Amino acid sequence: MEDLKRSAEELFQEAYKYHMLGELDRAIELYEKSAEIYPTAITYTFMGWAYSMKGDYEKAIELCLKAIELDPDFGNPYNDIGSYLIALGRYDEAIPWLKKAIVAKNYEPRHYPHMNLARVYLAKGMFKEALWELENAIRIAPNYKPAHILRHQILAMLN
């Protein structure tokens, strides 16, 4: 079993290198091989991320759902599903996924789902809620510039 885990991890690391180089098809191929040997939530989440970068959000969501089946405490796929639904313009569907990411036991960076919820609320014209989520993001990650920038943009719109 340890040999399988090690082999899967090596394939995952190789896939990640290709992913970061933008060679998405090769990365996906290696993520798939890794998942065949020893499936993990992180492998399915990253494979979903690669598909999202190709614009295939439905496949990305499908893979994140597999990740959640394997590890319901892993918060990244919840946030990712929310962000993919935002990209598809399905804001109301994104909200519960982002809220699940916020309370997930195992999740970093915790400010991302707050930022994504702020984007949803902004798109829906819910400025007060968007500001509240941005304040949460800033409280968690005080140096996260995108949250500060969006907060100032909303405040400027309201004045």
C-alpha cells in the first residue's frame, strides 16, 4: 500500500509541475494516472483545477465532487466548485458551496471563500453582504490586497 501511495504521489508531483508550466493536457493525464493508482481528494481537486483552466467547468465540478466523496473535510473542492459556478454565472448555486468551504475542517487559504462570496454578493447587488465578506477575508489575511482593493471599489461606488 505504501508503494502505491508513493507512486501516486510522484505522479501527482510530476503532474503539478506540468500544470504550473501550463501544459494542462499532460498534467491531466498524470493526475489521472495518480488517481488510478491511489485516489486522493487533492488529486481530484487539482485535476479539476486543470480542467477549469481549459474552460471545462462542468468537468471540474464533477472532479471536485469526487474529491469531496473521498474527503468531506477537505475545503478546497467546496471553494473551487463555488468559483466554477461563479465563472458560469450561477451565483445562487455558488453560495452554499462557498459557505461549506468556510466551515471545512481542513482548508487553506481560508480567506478565498470569503472573497468569492463577496464577488457573488457584488454581482447580485448585495453591497452590504459583499463588504461583510471582504472584512472577513481581510481579518483572516490582512495583507491580501485583492480584498482591500475590492472593498475600496465598493465603498467608492456607494459614496
